[in-house]
Amino acid sequence: MPSEYIWTVSASGIPCRIPVPSDPRCTSDVDWQEIPSSDGSPICTIVASSAAAFAIDRSGKLLILVMPTHVAIRKNIEIYNNQRWIGIWRGTFFIDRPRYSDETGRIAKDLNLNEVDPGWSWEDKWSPYLDPRKFDKEGWQYSLSFLAPKWDKQCRMYHLVRRRVLKRHMRYTSHDKWIEMSNEESRMFTELAIGGMDVMGEGETLLFALGSDGDIYRRVGIDSSCPGGRGWEIVPRIVYKDSESDDVTLISASASLATLVAITWDGKMYHRKGITRKNPIGLSWQSLPTPKNKAVICAAIGTKTMWCITADGCVWFTRLEIDEKLKEHTMKNVTSEGYQLVTQGGVSRISVSKYDQVFCISTREQIEIRTGIDAHEPSGKRFEKIVDRGEPRDQRWISIHCGSTSFSQIPEYITSSSSLQSKMELLQFRKADWRLKILEQLQETTSRSWSAMNNASEVVLNSPEENETLNGNKSPVKHIRCQIKRGDAFRSVNVVLTGKTVEISGEQMDPRSIEYSKIKYVQPSFQRLPQKYLLYVFTGSQSEFECFAFTDEKARCTFQANVENIIRESIWSSTRSSFGESMWSVSTEGDVRWHCLAELSQESKFEKRVNLGESRGLIVGDGVFDSIDCGANGSVWAVTESGSLYALSSRYQPLNAHDTVHDYRMTDERTLKMYEYQKHAVFRGFISFQGSQKGISAWMCDGRPCPPSFSSLPSPNWSWVDPTWHLEEEGEWEYSKEIDGVYETCENRNGKVRRRLWTRKARFDSSKSPWCHVEAPPITLIRVAKTSSDEGTINVVALTRDGHILKRNGVTREHFTGTSWTEILVDSSISCIHLQTDKLWCATSDGMISSRTINSSDTASFLSSSDWRHLDMDLAAIAQYFSPKSSTDMEITGVSDILYMRVGFILFRIDTNEGTISDAYPMDNLQQVMVNAQGSICVRGTNITVVREWRVVPYTDRKATIIAMRSVDRASNMGRGLKNIAFY
């Protein structure tokens, strides 16, 4: 289900949502959906965030509709069960705390109190919280007194009291239904405004309501665990002439920033100044000029623009300035003469999205959109009616809200009824069974032909091009003009691709020849100072390469395609299976690369394992990723830096990908960080410096020098979201004694150097990617099972940024994206997970390790949290290395009963069967540890190491243990330039 909708209300009072997916795959994704209220009450106005919609019916009641989510909205309720020893464990004395209470013992609790708020229901019964590190097997803790600071998990002779935590969860179960919001004061409302989504925290939003009494209220406590909030807070009234207040008839808010505008009965406008996350009620009201001093009857605010409708029916537009430091509109540039007239009449209600796209209700009560809005023409070109996909058609509409949408350009299918149909016909053709079957047979025939040629002995086959070369004395060469990097300088060279070698020649340099058989892989890169499009061609280890430079990205891509074709043909001639033993990696630039780890032996004609440092690799399609994992039947999943999840198309084959056209859309947003450095000079203070010192220049981005406030991007797929660079937060300087030292904020400005951070958002967008987006909450980790089930399904488990665990259902080779999500409930926030086919392990941020069995047939909406089994071991040896930072740099993996846990640069081996833990094993620059399909432990640090036998043996004095490695394959320096790898 798309997560973005335009919400509207028909003249009959029925709310409707209009899906706006960025890349619709079937007609149902754009069908309009009517959602009437449960009691049939007519709705008069509606607003929405990405998580919920809010509406007012004609009686003034406020309703909420919570959107379906992959992660359950839950609340954990805890009650302490207290007992005292009086020969047997019984209830407490009257001078003690109550038998059931809160943690302090001051508030008595009732286990039989089962009332819940509307929309919520109990998920389970009361049960003790079991943590083997704190409680005994029944969940009890023991102490001398209820006021004692220390509690033990084992009962001793001097213990007189005990307690346990009884837990119970309630879950929000009324998704996609209108529920009346709790209203203790029985207030009635007339208007709503919602916004501040980029200012508030994740899951939080600002909801304002105009009461029938003329007061403006703010809903308190709206977050991801409570989408309806917890109460109302009144906003001070608008006061003029020192004592009189002005009656408000309409309110509006910016979807992105915390700006609230109020319109009074006589058409005057005011905005609430000083609304922030810490002070969501604001500071004061300030008057806002109206167009030509006319009375305003409607207003809508975007991020950079504000639109108004005056009493004479004219539509006006003005630009807005943003205070980047305070993240609010300044309104200083808004003047009565600064408004531009857009149209005279024809519009009755208007709504502006996050990226300033404009939707409206026309005077004919139809939904229209303003076309042509962009950075150069923010007022757009004209109003056009959108395609009506509702039932019945050509309804009349009275209210609209598009603040929860985030598209920067209008999708074509919104205004064109034929564009979507043509896309669907093309998609159906490409995915037709008969076409896929033909392609599969062609692929099988090609594989057999290559296999026959590879197995033929003493037979030399020449291509037509090679025959022409031999007989016609022609040379099938390609000439390329570029530069080559030598130290920090670039020299112009001529590159010639002959039949067997890459010839490099230039002035003042010795000619060089690279044989095709020595080329391992390529790695594109982008350098901003000076601006160059680089291509590293590796001929061995990470230190054996040639760096070619180009002035434009298109020339670099052409040369990259030529070199990759050389690598592809070399792999074709030496392997049978493109998804055999292999490695997938993500470079620091975000590119995914496939590495072939099995080649045919020239002697036996069977595949043999290739050392990582000698393996060949190919770039995998358009995409920018942060982490990756691979599993059975060629299943590959990847996560972007922003947490979006993608699955690699099953039609993608690394060795013939250049012949296949993929049409999936891959998008991502990144925040680029640029540091400005200054040095202290005598009598001059802090100044910008020239050159570099210890590898640091005056301006640095991604650890490399860059021009100040640069605007260049790595490829045409990238575009800027923010118009300019802006200082992060308060823009404070950080000081240090050394330029490469530790920087801290100092009030006395103590330090020889200082720096501050600038940020700017950029967007990646490709419509020809083999990566298919899978709708999910922001993901931090994905794990794919190395073997499939008996039914052919593949277990795929994801960890969200909020610490929730999701299992993807229905993943097969044909249906590579799966069908739906099942949440695996947990009682604690999870830091890392590990998947062993049908067994799932997880670790919390404080080091508790648990496991449970998962089945591919489990397709319910959630799996109970009671099925987890805690690892009953003393993990104190590992816990001593925990810190707030290490909780985000923790990893768990393993095979059979052996687990390996990484905490920073430290590795531990845990034998869950014997109940033993090895001593801490530090490794050089340890970044990642995992298990491949053969059960070998794979480690990424400075090098990439595959260990097929790894045991714990005692030191000679037997006071400590050390991990012993045998049957080791190591790729020297290959771990550099990579931020994530996955083995199959």
C-alpha cells in the first residue's frame, strides 16, 4: 500500500484518499478509495500526516484514521508484584507497599482493570518478565527490604522480600477505521491544520484545531506509539488594540516547517512566531500582510511559497524566506504589494504540499492541480483537472489536503489517463510468461554453448571479428582520450583497447600495457577538487590499479562499459554459474559489485575456489546503497543510507546484464556534510588556509578536499534537494589543538584550529535500475537465509531503525520481492540480528541474546513475543565492552551452536551448547563478521578473511583463551574502499 495520499472530501461528506505512488506497478495502486465514517456521519474537513488522517464531522467531533503499518503500534504496561516472607511467600503487610504497584510502590495497581482507549485492545495476558541476568526462572528478584537499592536474582537466607515485573501489551487494532478521538472536555471543532513534519521528531507532528469557541488548540503527545495524542493545549488568542481579541475563522499550517497561520472573520492574517520542537505552542502572534490589503478567505503554506484566495475570488502567490538556523519562515519579505496574481476566480479551496505542489478545489467543485511548478517558476503555469479514478466518476468535492505528499514533480498519471495504461501494457509485455520462457530457453542454450566450448579440448574458435582481423589484416581497436593519475597530478594519455591488451601512452611517460586476463574489476569515483570523473581499474590487490580521469561522466561510463565487457567475457570463459560461490560488496561510493569466487580449472574442467584477492567483479546496475546481503537461489537484498529497502530483480544476471533492460525506479536522499576548517594566525585570529595539512584542506567533504559551497554532483542521476548549503543546528565552531585531533565545542575558543559543519540534501533518481523497491519502514539491517525451505521459499528478515524485526513472506526466485511483512514481536529494542535458515538470533543494546524458530509458513500479521528463548549464560565478559556507541556498532553471526559476536573491534566466540565464551579477541580495524553458505566465518577489516576452521584454545598458562584460525583465505588490503560485504 502506498504511504502517500491526497485526502479529499466529497460534497456528500464521504472522505476519499488518492494514492500517489512514485512508480505504480498495477492499476489498483492508483484507484481512489472511499473511507466513510463508521456511523455514516458526514465529514466537512480533513488533514493528514503519513501516519494518520484527522477529520471533523458536521457535528464538530474530531475523528482519527490510523494508517496500516508494518510495525505494530504497541504499549507495554508493567505492574510490580510484591511479596514478603512470613514462613511462606505471601502478600505484603499494610505498612509495606501494595501487593500490586508501580516501581516506586506509591501507586497501587489493579490487575483486573481491563479498560483501554478507543481503538486499542489487549494483546496478551499478564506474564512475568524473564531476563536471566536479573530474575530467576519465575521472574522474581530478592532483597532485604523493598527500599533496598540492590536486588538479587537468587534467593538467600537473609532475603525477606521479593518482587517481579508483570507485563502486558496493548495494541492499536483499528487501522483504516475512523475512531472518535478522546476528548475529556467534550469540545467541538470547526477547522484543522497539520504540519511541522520536518521540524518535529520521527513519528511526531503538529496538529492544531480551531474550536467552536474561537480558541486554537494544539494536540499534545502525538508520536509513533500514540498517533492520536494524549490531550489538548490551548494556544493564546490573537490580541489587538492592547486588550481586544480577534475571532479566528480559519487556520493553516506548513507541512514541512512549524508555521501556523490564522485568518480572522474580517479577512486579516496572522502567523504564530517561535514554534519549535521544544516550544510547539510558539511565542507570539504577528500580523501578516494580505494581497493588496484585501480580505483573505483561504490560505495554504508550503516550504517556499504561500497561496491565498481573497474575498473577490482571486488567487495570489508569494515567496517565503526560511531562517535555516531556526527552521521557520521569517515572513519579513511578505508585503501586500509582493503578492503575484495567479488567476481571477475559479478556485474555492487550496492545499500546498511539502515541495510546494498545489492542489485545489475549483468553484465547479472539481479537483485540480497547478502544473509547471518548479524552482524557476514557483507559481506554475495553469490549473488542470486531475484524472478521476473514483466511483462514481465526476463527483463534487468540498475539501482537499496534500500536505502528506512529498513528490517534487507531478507524476504523469495524475493528469493523463493514457500514460498509466501504456506503462502497464509495456510492463505486462515484459513480464509475460511466454516472453520470460523464451528468454529462459535462450539463456539455457547460451549456457550450454559456452559449456561445450569450455569443455572442448584442442579446439580454437575465433569470432567473426577475430577472423576478419586475421585474414583482412584489420585491427579491431578502440581509441580513448583521457587522463591518468600520477601522484596528485593528472597527465593526458591515449588509451587503446586491442584484442588482448589495454595500451596506455602519453608524453613524458613510459608506455604501459595491461593484459585483459589481469584486469579484476573497476571502481568509479568522483573527485571535486579538481573536478574529475575517475575510474579505478584494478589489476590485483587494492594497491595495484590504474586511475583514469575524465572531464564528463558520459565518457567515463563508456570506458567503464568497455572494460567491464572485457571482465565479463573473461569470467564467461572460466565459470559455469553466475550465482555459485560469490561475494557481493558495497563500495564507499555506494556502488554494488558482484565478485566471482569460482572458476573452471584448466586441468580438470571443474570449478575451483578462487582467492578473494584474485577474483573478478562487475558493477551491478544503477543504485546507491549502504549494506547488502545475499542468500539462496540468487536472492540479493540491499538497504540505502536513508533506510529504503530494495531487492535485486530475478531477471538480473551479472554475466549478461548488459543485454537486459531493467525498468525499476531507484531513489534515495542523502545529506552531504562539508566541514569548513580554519587555523589561528598571530595578530589575525582564525583564517581560512591554503593547501593542506595532514591530509585536511580548508574545505572537506566525505574526507576529501572540495571547493567551498560546491554544487557539483557525481552523475546526472543526482540532483539537489536543498537550494543552498546551510549550517547544521546552531552553526557553532568546534575547536582542537591539532587539525586531525578531537574537536569539541568550547566557550573560551581554546584551540589552534577550528571547524564547523555545513549540510545539504541531494537526491538520487534512476528509472533504469534492476533494484526493485520493497515498501517497509526505515531499515537498518537485512538478512537472507542461505538455504531455501522445502516449498522453495526463502526466509528474509529485516531490522528496522526503531529496533523492530520484520519477516518477509513469499520470497522465491520468481517472486523476488515477496508478498507481505510479518512482525516478530519483541519486548526490547534490538541492535542486531542473525538468521540461520529457520532460526533467528537477536541481541539487545545491553547484550541480552535470544533466539526463536521461524517458519516460512508463518504469514500472520505478527508472531508472539513469548516464543523467544533467552540465552541463559553469564555475558559479563562481553557486557564490559558495551557503551552507548557500541550499541550501534554490534554484530552477531554464527553457525550451528556457535555464535560470533562483534563489539567494535572486539570479537567473541560463544558456544551455546557448552555455555562458554572466549576471551576478547581484538582484530585490526574489524568492521564486519558473517557466515557464508558453507559455514565459514568471513571477516572484514583492513583485509577480507575467510576462515573455514575457527576454534578456541587455551593459552599455555590456561588462564585465558585465544581464537585459533585454520584453513584461512585472506585478500590483502581488499577491505579498504568497502563499507559492506555479503558472501554466498
